[in-house]
Amino acid sequence: MLTIIRSYAAWVVPAALTLLSFGSGNEKAIAQTLFPFSGNYDVTIAVEPINEKFSRAIERAVSTDAPYGLTEYNGLVYALTDFSTGLFTFNTDPTAIGLEGFPEGFIEFSGSGANKVSGTATATALIDFVNLRGSGSGSLIITGGEGIFRGATGILDFFENDTISPNPNDPIRGQALVTGTIKVVPEPETGIGTLVAIGLIGSGFMLRRRCLRSAS
């Protein structure tokens, strides 16, 4: 009987380890999916002054060529303005630009379908108050999503040119090019090899206990 136990153990343990390695290897082999992104957006920005230095910008944009159905953009960002230079510094985190006591901003790409991506943003823009023109650039940091973008990460860069109205109550209008890559890593799942290995190990221990009881 002892010979049988040893023989069984000699087969079960290597087999279990092999299957465990197989399961782990499968999980490690799962690669992230990359979604290249490039889209042109018509942008409208409503600026709401908070005080002489800070303002809140509510952004909306639409696109006719954005991929994956992400044809609409909405965002809430905060701006720190240096009127002496025309430099605007934007961030979805108000504390990052020295503004306290305001809720976190956001960015979101969506459309008519189920796909969405969301995250945060940081940017700068230079406004020419004489010619009523502006240009800016920044990064949209993706931290999540829905549809095919569930669990998405990545960074999208944007470059924008704006036209400023002489009426400060009018929204800023512009065109933005958004490019980059959205990454999605599948959620981890227990490999079938791992489950089989666990079953084999459990069976081996149960058989050993049974045989030891019979021998005694």
C-alpha cells in the first residue's frame, strides 16, 4: 500500500505543479488590448469666473470622425489665469492649481452606444486678447470606461485652437485634435488548469489519509 501511495504522489505532485504553471502561464500571457485613437472635435467652452484668478470651464465637444462611437465629449475643469501673460493652466483637480473647496472635475467621452471612457485632465493654453485667438494642449488621462473600454487606461493628447468672443459672456469655440492609445487589460480569471491542479492536490491528500487509515 505504501508503494501505491508513493507512486500516486510521484504522479500527482508533478502533474499538479505542471497544471498550476499552465494556469499561471495563461494568465500572464493575456495581453492588453490597444485601441489607437484619433478624432477631430468641435469644442464649446463655457467659462464661469470664481474669483479674479480662478474660473470653472464646462466643456462640450462633438466629432464626426472619432472611432469606437466616442463622438461626444463632456468635461469639467478648473483654470488658473495669468492675465499679464494670457497663460491659462487647467486641471480637473482644483487643488493642483491652488483652488480649495471645490469638487473634483472630470472628462468623459461617450456617444450613442455603450462605449465610454472617463478620467482626468491637465492642460495649458495661451490666449491672445488682442486678436481674440487662443491655442492650447494637454493630456487626458483615462482611468476607466464602459462597453469595450471597461477597465481602460491610457493617455490621450490633444491640441486645440480657439476663437474668443469680444463678449465675455459668450462661450469659447474651437477645434481640437485628440490622439493617443486606450489600453484595456482583461479582468483576471482563474484558469481551468489551476482549478484542475487544486482538485488533483486535494484528491491526493484524501487518498493518502484513506490509505494511512487502512494501513493502521
